[in-house]
Amino acid sequence: MVVDKRTSALIVVDLQNDFCPGGALAVNDGDAVVGPCNRAMEYFDHVILTQDWHPRGHVSFASSWPGKALYSRVDVSGIDQTLWPDHCVAGSGGAEFHPRLDTRRASLLLRKGRSKSLDSYSAFVENDKRTVTGLAAMLRAMGVIDIFLAGLATDYCVLYTGLDAAAEGFLVTLLVDAVRGVDLPAGSAAEAIARLEARGVALASTPELEEGR
């Protein structure tokens, strides 16, 4: 696979401490994607790192809903919201990138989920499906046509970032060895990959980037 560095971007989604083993919302084997992500960065001039950056008392936290159970769902102004453990609180250690992630290669850092009353899974559009982050416009200004996706978690933030990237007209490839899923409910990670494929997202792995050299 040949990557055109001028027109391609790697988006590494939410590779943060709270989503890795030992974190508040740990993805099983989540830290296993750090190596593939670092290796993938070598093939791109445009590397975008996204970061959940929630205020305390965020709408997605179960602790903000007394009497509601973790992982239950509530309606927030017409948005189906899953209630998570407190995670990626702005400025906390849990919100920091995994210490082995090579952040020096990043050309853009996008922080999302910063509004107390609105969650944001996608790096392109927040969960109200109306509030854009500006990422699509920034990528177009860079001349990006192709997007390669990696990070956490396959069935949430990676999924919606991929769907929205495709909806914006970008050509999207999921690096399957560089993602891991929450898999809540069970099977949701595999379902997410199927949904991405159905939307036209290609599947590849980081060794295929090396083969294209």
C-alpha cells in the first residue's frame, strides 16, 4: 500500500491513559495499539491526535446522574447518552496521552467533548450531529484526501470518526491492528467494523504501509 504523504492523514483517536489498562474506562488490551500507531506515523506528514477533554460533571458521567447505573442510557435533549465512569477529565493524568505514544510527530491536536452538556464521540461532529469540530475544514486546508484511522475505541470514537469522515467525502482506511474496542455490548466492536465497511471504509494493517515503501 502506497501512502501519498501530501494528501493523506493519520488520525489517532483518543489514545489516552484512561482508555488504557489501569485507566478509568480501560479498553481491554488498549495499550497494544501504541506500537502500531507509532510505526504508522512514519508514513504520514499529517498526523492528527484526538483527545477526550471533559469538564468535571460532564453529561456522559454516571456520577452526574444520581441513581443511574454505570453504562445505563439516558435521553439528553433527544440524544441517546451512555453513562460512563468519570474519565479524561481536562487536565488530569487520565486525560494525558499514553506515555509511549510519540506525540512529537503530531501536526494537529484536537480536543473534543469539552462542552459540559454535550458528548462527542466523533472527531468531526459532536453527538448532536450538528456541532462541527472544524476538523474537516482543517484537513481540506491541508490538502488531505485519504484518512487512515487508528486508536480507541473501535466501537465508539473510532467508529463515529470513520463514519463522519466518509460522510465528509474523505477516502477512509481503518488500520485494524491499531484499534481496540470496548465491546460493550458484546459484539459491538465487530459490528462497528462491519458498519464502517458498509460505508465504504477500507481495512488494512500497519505492516501493509511498510510494504508500500
